[in-house]
Amino acid sequence: MRRYGFTIAGIAIGVAGIVALGAMGERIVRFIEGGDRFVLGQISVAGKGMGMGTGFTAGGMLPASALRAIAAVPGVSGVQGQVMLPLNPSTSQFMTLTQELIFGVDISVPTPNREFPTLPVREGRTLRPGDRGVAVVGASFATSHGLAVGGTLTLEGEPFQVVGVLERTLTAPDRFVMVPIEDARRQWVAKDRMLRTIIASGAAAVNAADLNTGAAVGWKDGEDPDAVARRIAERVDGVNVQIPSELSGLLRSSTAFFSALLVGMGVLALVIGGLSLANTVAAAVFERIRDFGVKRALGATDLHLLREVLGEALGVSLSGGVAGVLLALGIGMAVDSRAIREGQQLFLFSPRLLAFAVVFSVVLGGLAATYATLRIARLSPAEAIRRGT
């Protein structure tokens, strides 16, 4: 294998490019799939108008009376009031799924989301009824802010003890700060100057239970969630109801450009990497044209030559493919080790991607070697020796 060092290096570089671009695509796909599962697992409802609420419950205030009216709609199995706020209101809300969010949930009510009834905790515990002044943070948020269980997070001058860190999901919860809804409501008042003015002036009768930016709504078994969502919109005044299937389509269409871009880049990487790999293997075979001419002159058959070349080509392609995978993993981990400090992750090296890269290199290397050998076999032994001189 020593004489094939440059060939293996060339294959490794081509395969590494394919794997790196594929890993970026896998990361985006996981993000989209996670968001899609979330929106299809519940009916998201917000108050009409504008407010500080963000994410799937962006809108105005959703009072307690509206939550009771939603719960009374036929087909509804549960309603959980929520408060979802940007951690930093001055940050742009473009692509809110990537923002750091304060997520206040009513622990006294079971989470109605069918896809995410609970979020897996890596260390510590989840929120419990009666908790106050505690938080469970997403994996990316914990890394970027240097937090661990037992640490303290200060929000609007109020200290919160971190009691849990979520498993990395590669979706929106990685950047959540989950707190009891009572604490989130205080955060909302602290962040929203207009809300403080309204409460202080007494212009509107606002109770603590009315401070919800939205609600997650579940449906009974056998019910069509889209039909239940439309029923809520018809029977409850002053609410914005997200139709699960429509919201899922909106999410996918909003990320369609990035998906198409990555698909295009992936195809380009396959073409360029594949051509590079095939050309490298074929060139290595053609370099031995004189050896093959001598062997044929001594009685070697085309089948003998093909078997010899294929054995060497498959070994070289496998070595190059594995080396390319290791190279991509090394580069990706080095980049992600810095990006994770900021709560980001650029690459997702899935087993299927790594297996595909190795199989792709071996199959394409074998085909290229077969093509080159058949070309040489058409030459007479004397012509092969002459060309190889």
C-alpha cells in the first residue's frame, strides 16, 4: 500500500469534502424535523394583536378566560398556558427557533404536546409543581453560558438556580431557559415597559393568571387536530390559532431555500468528489500499463489482471474512504468545539452518512479500476509495454 500513498490521500480529500457537506445537511435536516414534530404535536394558540411573545405563540396577551373557553371546545383534551419570551428583547426575532428563549410552563397541567410530552434531561431534574426561582436550561444554552446543575443564572436581576440541563436535541429546546410560569410572568413584566404601564395605571384589569403569551392545546384521541384548531378559532374570540398542518408547511417552506441549497451542494460534492476519486484510481491503474503488458506477454489472462487490479483498487478505495471519513470527523469536531462554546453546532455525522461515504468510495473506486483495466486489456502486450515506457 505504500506506493499508493498519494492515491489514498487524493481519495481521502474527495471523501472528506462529501462527508463534511453531508454532515452540514444532516444538521439542517435534524433541525427541520425537530421543529416539524413539535408543531404537529400540539395546537398553538396566542392572543390577537402584538406583544413580546415569540416563537410559535407570538402575539398578544392570552387571558385566563380565553384558556377556559378553549378548554371547553369539543375535542380539546388539555390546555397549558405558556409564556415564551426572548432572553434579550433587543435581539432580532428573525428565525426565532435559533434564539435564546425564556420558556415559562404551567407545571400543574400535563404538557399536551404528543411528540414532546417531556424533554429528556441530561443531568439534574425537570421542573416540579411548586418550584420557584429555578430553571432547566437547554444543552447549547448551558454550554454557551458556562452553566451546570447547581449554578446560578440571573435574569432581569433575579437569580435562578439551575436544577437541570436538557439532552442535546439539535432543535429549539437546546437554547431554552425553562422556568415555572409564575417566574416567567414576572420576567415578562420586567422586560415589557408598556405592560408595566398598563398594570400600574389600572387601565385594564389584569391578573397574574392573564399573563400568558400563548397556550399549547391537545386533542382527544380520534380527533383531527386541524379540525379541532379550526373549531377553536370559530368558537373563541380574541385568539390566533395555528393550524398544525399549515404551520408545519410554513416551517418547511421557510427553510426550503436552505434545504435546496444544501441538496445542491451535496450533489455538487458527490459529482466533484466522485470524479476526483474515479480519476485518481483510474490514473493509478494506467500508471501500471507497462507492468500489465509484461504480465500479459508472460501468459496472464485478462481475468487475472482484472482480479489483481480490483483487489488492489478496492483496498486503496477502502483505505481512502476511511481516511476521508476520519479527516472530515477531525475537521468537523475541531470546528464544532469552537462553535459549541457559542451554543451552535454546524455538523451532524450520522452513522448512515459515514457508512454511505465508505461504500461510495469503494464502489466508485472499483468501477473506475474496472474501466481502466478493460481499456488496457484492449491493447496488445507489445503496445502496452511501448506506451508504458
